[in-house]
Amino acid sequence: MPSPCYSLGFVTVGALLAAPLKNRPDNHAPRRRPLRLPGFDYSREGAYFVTICTWNRECLLGDVMKGKMRLNELGRVVHTVWDGLSDRFPTIELVSFIVMPNHVHGILLVGAALALPVGGAASSAPTRSASTTLGTVVRAFKSISAIGVNRLLSRSGQSLWQRSYYEHVIRTEKCLNRIREYIATNPLRWQLDRENPERKGEDDFDLWLATFKRQPKK
């Protein structure tokens, strides 16, 4: 399956997805030393809930109107980059995702035994390494989407995302379903969202999530 294309002048998101990460500027250095769950192998198959916020939590990606998220051009680029990650990393599976005004939520499986894409594999330059980790995927997403957004804004080298991100390891089907419901209804809960600069109240989902051992941000 070819990488999705979204025009950025003379460059497409598909082209950015195909480019090796080492050829891209690092907009997120210096990086913090990663903290991990004791004894947990991040290279094995697992389900993760991740939240990634924009730099200074600036609302760049669209607006919530009448309980629905309306993506602007920047938000559409971010969504397209996420959708293309499974082409670059054939051993992951994307489960749920939403772009909010100043952050994204996603659920992904790392290490899933998926078939490699047929046709165009060389041109899309997928990363076939069995050692693909959550951190590798998140770094690719942040780097590619930052380049695409910066080009649309006619700027270069500026950070789009916070250096850190939140992760939660999903260990049960009950938790998976609760988080998927939260992602699907996130625009309806925007007034209670902890990332909303004008938040009014507290979301019961945050209270539920707090009952688990909080995962440190990367």
C-alpha cells in the first residue's frame, strides 16, 4: 500500500515518510533520557495509548465546534502522517487516533505480526527491523509531521511538539475499550480536557487513568 500523499508545495507527506530519519533535522533535541517500565520489553508486541502535545500546548491543528473536531490544513497533515506510519513500520498496527487542537491521542500495537506491503516497498522505504519500539515510531511521527507543518507555515527548524509524550501500556481488553471510547468522544469532552487552556472541570477519564501507575513522559 503506497504512503499517503498530501501536497506541501514541491514535497508530499508521502515523500517525507519515505525519507530516512537520519536525513531530517532534529527539531526535538536535546532529548531526555528515556524512562521505562521496570522489566518491560518495549520491543515485544504490546498495546500503547499515547498523547503528544504541541509546543507550549498551542492550539494549531484546528478547532472543536459543536462537539466535533474541525481540522485545519496543519491538522490534516498531522493526521496523514500518522496514517502513513504503518507503511514505514510494517510491524505496528494503528488502532485509534484523533487530532485535537493542541494534541493527539493514539492507540497502536508495536510488534504486531503484519504482512509486509506488496508493491512499492522499496520506494516507500519501510523500516522492517524487528527491533521497532514505541519510541522509534513516536520519534518518526514527530519528526515527519513537524517538517510538514513547518513547510506549510514557511518556517524551518521550529518545534511543533513538546519534547516529551505520555504513554500508557494497555494490558486488558476492558482498558482498551475504555480508551478507544475516550478517543472517539474526545471532542465532546473538550471543555473538560486537561490539555484545554480554557478547561472547565475535570474529566472522569483522567480520574480513571490516574488509578494506574502513571507512566513518565519521555
